[in-house]
Amino acid sequence: MMLESMDTPTHMLACDPKHSKGRHWPESESATRNAFQRDRDRIIHCGAFRRLKEKTQVFIAHEGDQHRTRLTHSLEVAQIARSIARTLNVDEDLAELVGLAHDLGHPSFGHAGERVLAEKMKDFGGFDHNAQALRVVTNLEVRYPDFVGLNLCWESLEGIVKHNGPLLRDANDRQNLPWAIIDYDDWENLDLGTHAGLEAQIAAVSDDIAYNNHDLDDGLRSGILQLEALYELPLLGDILLRTEARWPDITPTLLVHQTVRDLIGIMVRDVLAETGRRLSQDKPKCAGDVRAAARPMVAFSEDMTVKLSALRRHLFANMYRHPRVNQMMDEAHHVMRDLFDAYQNDPETLPRDVQTGMIGADSAQRARRVCDYIAGMTDRFAIREHHRLCKAGA
């Protein structure tokens, strides 16, 4: 990628911590860290981040020690994002923190848990893991005596909310947004109709790179995916054949490791090339121009998008809908529904601080307290609570 051929150097398009829009509650600056480094550290030290270690990626967290969890997924996203940001010469710390924080709102059992909470909350403002991540960092983490939440910079919050693109196409879209995003945006405008900065866009594409590759790796290790079937897929077939030609005696395990490694490299190089092409074509002059652009600046090429669609279809048909995975997700649905109903019907089974927050609350507020509590659970704790409330004495 020929960054030097661009009219505006990429560092001029970066989000600059020295010119941040700031924090909602003013704080004195750190003597040793800039604003984005400080935000990254707050993410790493918060309770919601630690709990990702036992939250489902594809396989329920206790199914195997080698499978990815939401925590290891987030670390892989952050690593890829930092590498791309470094090459593009934009802010590495902001790209990393969005990668670390992007899944903070995922409930136990991943998308299965999210579906149940969305169903249970449909009359009370809904549930969306991206909106819940915003709620976690602005409301649910209580770690500081001067404010609720983590008091992150505007750019960090923007990246968490908008890393996948603008949330508003026109004014009518606002009524369809998750309640948590509308609620916060009423308090502090996040410019929901624009793109996020380059760093958050990098985190979004790094999420795609990470999950496509580690889901492939986990699927093969678990035996759900078959290596032989991958030779028929564009991109993967070529990588496998080249690897075998270079190392004729390579073991299947090393073949998978090398293939995943090569695929990540190919995808990263494609993103860098396509991003350079878009920046050269659209000629943004500053971070504001990046936000106002008609399309994201960080993206896969059209050719790579087509090839990745074939991989995703294969993963969907052969892994995400595999009977073994479906059985785990069916059990997860059952656990989450039972827990929500149990807490709703008998709030005294909730921890004392959650009960206190429900005093004088209306039905929507009470449901939200239950939802927040369940969304914060690890897989293991949810299963233990389900046994305590729904199976004990059965």
C-alpha cells in the first residue's frame, strides 16, 4: 500500500488524544498516559472485561480449554487492530481499546443469550449487545467515587457505539435504535448519523478478521469442521495447496495453524490496500472528513468480500448450525428464559443491591435491572443460578 501517494498523510486523519472532545465529567490529566491510553486501561481493569473470560464465543466456555471465549476473541481483535493502526500511522491505543471493549455488552451464551434477552425486553426498550456495551461503560461499572461508569472520552464511546457504521440514515431511524443508545445520546450527542473515526473502523474490520479465523480454527479442532472440505473454498483452497507444496510432510495440526496464520496475513494486507485506495480516491483532509464520508474508509476489497462470504456460508452451514452447537444453544435459551422469569417473579432471589435498585421502579425499570444482572453473568454462573433457582428440589 502506497500511503506516500496520498494527498494527506494518514496521521493527519487520526483521532488525536490531545484534541479529544473530552469526558462528560472533567478530570485532571494523567502524568504518564494520554487520554486514550487511560481509557484502554480502564477497560482492561473493569469487571465486565474480566467476565468475558467465561462467556461464549461459539462453544460454551467450559466446553473445552482451547476454544475461544469472548475474552480471548477480544484480545485477538485488539492485537490485529493495533497492528493495522500502526501500519496506517493512526492512534494505536484508540483502535486497541475499541477492540477490547466492543463485546463488553455480550450476555452469557453469546448470541443465544442475546436473542432471549431481546425477546424478554421487547416491550421494555429491547436488548442489543452493542447498546449494552455502552451501558456497561457509562452506567453499570461503578468503580469511581466521582461518577458512574468509566467516564471514557467521547471518541472512545463513539468507537464502541459506531464501529460498525452510522446508526442513523435519517431522522426516522432514531425510533428504531436500542433504548440504551437513545437514552445516552439524549444526554450526550454521539453524532449517530456519521461514521466513527479510522481507529474504530479498524477495530470493526479486525473483528471480522479475528472471528472468521478463530472460528475456523476452533471448528477444525473440535471435529465439527472437516479439513478436506476447505479445499473447495476460494482463498482457503489455494492456501492449503501452497502450504502442502512447501512442506510435503506437514502434519494436519501444523497445516491448520499455518493456514490460519496465512489467511490472517492475507486479510490484513487486503484491508491495508483497500483502505489506501479509498483514502486516495476520497481525499479526506482530517478526522472530521473521515466521519462525514459516504462510505467507510477501512474495508475489505470487493474480491475479498466475495471470498469471505463463501467462508462465512461454510461456517454457518457446517458449524454454527451443527447439531452439537444447536444443542448447546437450545440449552442456553432454556437457562436464560428460566432465569429471567424466576427473577421477575421473585425479585427477592436477586442480590440485595439489585433489589434496592428496584424499589419504586416501574415495570420497565424493574425488567431492565433483571436484564442488566443476567447480561453480566458468565456462562458458568448462569448455569449455577439456574440450578439453584429452577432445579433445586425439582
